[in-house]
Amino acid sequence: MSSRNHDQWNATPDLQQGEWVDSKIYSDEEIFEDELKKIWSKTWIPVCHESELKEAYSFRTMTVAREPVIVVRGKDMVVRAFLNVCPHRGNMIERRPSGNYKRGTPSGTPKTMTCMFHAWSFDMKGKCVNISRKAEGYQDRLNESQVGLRELKCEVYFGGFVWVSLNDDIGITVEEFAAGSLDVLAPSLNQEPLEVFHYHKAIIPCNYKLWHDTNCEFYHDYLHYHNRITGFNEAYFARKNSGFDGGHINVGSFEVQYDNYEGSHSREELSFPHLPPNHWYMIDMFPGVNFNLRGSALRCDLMTPLGPNSVMIEFRGLGLASDSKKDRQTRIDHHNSIWGPFGRNLHEDLLAVTGQGSSMHPMAESRKILHGRHENETIHDENGMRHYYEEWGKLLNRSPSNPDEKFKPYPAFKEQEAQRAAAAGK
Amino acid sequence: MAENKHDLKEQVRELIYNTCIHLDDHQWEHWHDNCADNFNYAIRAFSPEVQADIKYHGGDKEYMQSITSMLSKHNSDQSPLRRHCTVYRVEIAADGKSAAAISSLAVYQTQLDGINSHVDAGTTSVFLVGRYNDKFIIDGGSIKFEDREVRLDTRRLDKGTHWPI
Ligand code: FES
Ligand SMILES: [Fe+2]
């Protein structure tokens, strides 16, 4: 058989469970809604970095699973998160991306979050401190203590990232949620305060999981001339991919040969604490977060799913808060040369997932998306994606390869091989 | 001198406009030729999200030459970018040895292969808007770029590009 007709194209691949997924998981509206409800509303998300909220009364706004969220630093310097929704008539309280409440707003007094609509105001702990013309309108039937903001779970953890959960009942800390997946970079990120030096965002017509997949698999280094020429040696092919509870993965390090790319230079002069020069680790956290440390610069991707075929990706670059001017500039240049919007790799990655997004649509003949490479859990193994989709299947109770069926736990690969051998009568 | 200044201003304008054609048409060598050896290039934008000035791209002349010389080895969106530029202000230094200019810039992208070419090819949209903040060295009859800052208003570049702006 060479090319295939409809039946052949739709036949179950001759691979084991978990080694392929149905493209419907990347395009189906109902599955997308299910994901927002059962995954994104239930988990911890690192919505920003504490260096974006340096001073008391500073704030940042964002969206988590369609919910408008505001993160503020109180005068006690504690970072708290709230729904950015006014308890009066549901207006979004803060419309700016960032700012500081030390200055008053047109409807409100300094040091309060004031809703512009009817001027109800709230302190940095979410307590309502003013209902305008309260006595005239509510007499003694309603008072401030009954109309506080909706507070959300919030933790500052792992190099100063601000984590938020919409789920009051999450029952686990960020550390427990990470299940050891952050340990590999914790010494480098926790040694001293970090600072964001880069931020940009992209809205891409593809499913958020396609971006996460691309961050999880390195087989696609064929896409990147830069990575082929600076990698693709024995040490590169020995890099380990390892899974952690909760669908998170790590990609192990090696020494990148930056000199091999014409016009590029070794980055040994500058690294992160405890990170050997030119090394490169990656953490992909379920359901859509990536920490990527290439020697001198840390990158963090945060996905905000907007629809089955639309994702906003926020890209942050971080260095050490104590950086000299020169070191900071070096980190910025290293970061941008690969990961900026004009960088060598990022544009290529985004092109590839755009291509996937445009080929998958809800009414399409199913595409069996193959995640079947096994290379001893090294860099071109696709175990990272398999690990992710096992967790995804469990949480949604849908089989990733047949999302209309219930999830069945994956047997270990060795068991699968044995089953296959037995079935073949070997 | 007054007349000479007027001529110099005209020459600076001409250089900015010619450079737009060079960049539009990927005549990278012509662009590099018109940059001084100590040339510096940067694309920057202020991010109201993190309240900081962000450098997106850039480096010295050698770096920009390596960027353009390596393009053919990279997978890229080949959808053409076309600049619309208006030089707003040119200032010639009193000694006549340097100049500075501010130009308004819009860059349009006409889809070719960036999405689904059957549907999207031929569609033009605004890729970015911003300004060129340029500095020049004037040496006898020759004017060269010493510094170019592309100051962006647009901060959603989505897929981005490999091409200098
Ligand atoms: S909706 Fe906010 S004060 Fe009325
Ligand atoms: Fe990549």
C-alpha cells in the first residue's frame, strides 16, 4: 500500500494505545468547552511574574479560562488574586493591563480598585470599602461586608512566578501540583530574584495543545536550521525526556554548540546560577506552560486557549534582578536571537503550528496524529506527548485516540510490546 | 550653508526612501552598503503589560549581515512585506557631520504561504505600524545610517518574521 483511500486513511494505525491521537481533539468545540471546565478552571496557572508587581498597590490583569482576573500587591506586599468583576452589576473593574492604585482613577480615590461604572471601591484585600450613596439606596439592607470581591487561590512560587487557580477546592499547593517537574531548574531560579525583560504575545490560529506538543517534542528540530547545526551530536541525541505525575515533562540538557551557527557565539560568559555554560533545560507543564532555560536567558510561555482553533501565547524572557547593564543586554540579545518575534526559531515554530491549525477543522476526515516514536525516552522519543495525553484523557475521561469513547489507562510501553508480540503469535 | 543644509535634508530623505525599496525587495546588500561600520539596528516597543521598553531584535552591522546571509537556510513565511513610509522630520547637525530623522511607518503583509495559500494568498493586512528613528553620519558627499530604531506601536506580531523591518 502506498497512498490510501478513505477507509485506509481512517483505519486504526498499527500502533499501540497512546501512540496516536485523533485530530478531533484539536478542533472540536465540545471538547474545547470540556477542557476549559475540567482542566483550565481546575488547575494552577502561572499568570505573571512578581517583578511585574514590584510596588505596593501595583496590579496586572489577565484571563484564565475566559474569566477576567486581577492580581494586586497589597500594602503588606502580599500578592492576591481576584476575579476582575464588580459585585454590583458585573462590570470588569480594571481595564488596563497593568498599573498602580497609588494614584486615583477618575471614578475613585487613591489606593482602591474602583469600578468606573457606579464607583464602588475595594481595597487590595478585596474588601468593599465604598458603596456610593449606600444609605439612600440600600438603607440598612446591604453593607460593604456582603459585597467583597471574589478572591482566587494565589501563590508566588518557583523563581517568583504568580500562580492562580480558579478552583477553591484544588487541595494541592503549586509544589504538589508540579510533582517534582520543576526541581531540575529550582536551584537556578530560586537562588536570587528574577526580573522580566521580555514580553510579547501572539494569537495563533491553532489549538493550544499543538503549541504545547511542539514545546514537548524535539523531533521537530528538523524545522530549525539553528538547532540542527548547534545540536544534532551524540550528547544531543542522549538528552532524556522524562515524565512526572500530572502530565508534566522535563527535557534534559546538553551543551549547545552555538559557535556552529555562522555569526553566533558561545554563551559561556553568562549563565544562570548553578547552570553549566551553554546548557539548555526545558520543563513543559500540563496543561499549557513552558519554562525553557538556555544558559543565559529563561523563557516562559503561557497559553490562554481562546477557542478550538485559537490560542494566545504570552512569551516572557527573564534574567536576574541583580544583572549589570551589560549582562542584561547580553541576556536580551541571546533571548531575541532565537526566541524574539524576529528570532530564528520562534517564527519557524509558529509557522508549523499555523500549518497544523489550517489543516484541522471540525468536519475533517479524521487525521491520526502520530506520537509513536520510541527512542529510549531520549530527545526524539515522543514519550512527552504520550505522557501529556494520558493525563488529558484521564481528566476529561475521553480517549485521546477516540475522544467519543471513555478513557482507558495506557499500559506501560513494555507491556504493550509484549501484548503486540503475543497477538502476532511470536 | 542654508542651501547646503536643504540639499543634505533632501539626501537624507532619499536615503530613507531608497532603503525602503531595498528592504521591500530584499536587496540586503544595498542596505548593508548604506550602513556605516559602527551601525546599530534595533526593533523596540514599550510593553504596557510589564511596563518596560522591550527590545525585540537587533545588533551591530555584522550581526545584521549574518541575519540576512543565513535567511536561505531557514524556513520562513515568504509573504511579502511592503513599507509605507513618510519622512516627518530631518535635522542636520550644526557642523553638518550628522543628521537625525523621524519617519512614520506602516508595513503591509500580503499573504502568500503563511496560512492556507488557496484561501489567504493575496490578502493584504497591516503587519505593523511604528516609526523609524534614524541617525546618520555625513562624510563629505556620503551619508550613511549610523543607527536605526524601529519603534513599534504594534505589539502583536503573531507569527513574526525573519526579515529586518
Ligand atoms: S457595576 Fe461596578 S459599581 Fe456598578
Ligand atoms: Fe522549535
